Amino acid sequence: MQMPSSSSQVRTLPFHGGNRGSNPLEGKGIHLIFIRGGSKMSNLAAFTDANFDAEVVKNEVPVLVDFWAEWCGPCKMIAPMVEKLAGVYAGKAKFGQVNVDESPNTAASYGIRAIPTLLIFKGGKQVESIVGVVPEDKIKKALDKAIG
């Protein structure tokens, strides 16, 4: 299991499991760990203002970039689908995310005005833009077109 990169993503709560006093683990120091998010998954690269050109624009394979923010509910809705597709298209395309709060210059340079926004790059050029939560099929069609 991959642990979160910062302590702000982890919160522990005492385990009570329902009615107080009815749980045999109560008072034994047992805690549940809640890891917030799900936005930064293992199959997705973290693109930033500093590495975007090298990781996306100069990449030889098609790249899907998910522009997102931690506070964005729809971004959290689409994240599992993007993660799943990253596994399906492994070796054919690269997948990553740009946190618009942490990398505002990249978001601004591509005119990101709403999130989630998925941009697909091929040969260093943006070839597709998908805004909002959309069916998986729409993303697959755009990826298949970019892969050729």
C-alpha cells in the first residue's frame, strides 16, 4: 500500500464501531486510518509547471493530462475512471495530472477555465479537450483517435 505523501492527507479516528461500550476493541488503541483523496494514484504522473514541457510536450507517446484540484468534487468523480484508463492504455499512452492550484502557470497557458479538464497531447500538440465529467466511452474514443 502506498502511503500519502503528506501528513495533511492522513487522519486517524478512534474505532467505535457503533454503540459506545459495545465494541470489544474500544480502549485498546485501535484506530482507523482515512486517506483523503484518491486523486494522486499510482498509474498517474504528477505534472507541474516545472516538468510539463519535458513530461508532456516532448513526449513521443500520446499523453492524457487531467487538470484537477483537491477541492473539486467532479474531479474526484472522474479520477477513478482516468486511473482505470491509465491501466488499460499502459504502454500506449501516458497519463498524468496537473493540480491547478499548485501549477497555475500551466493551467493558464492552456486556457483551463473549468475543471476537470482532460487534454490529450500527441507529438507535442494538444489534439483533444474534454471538459467536465463525461462517459468513459468519450475519453476512450479520443484516446483511440490520438493513438491512431
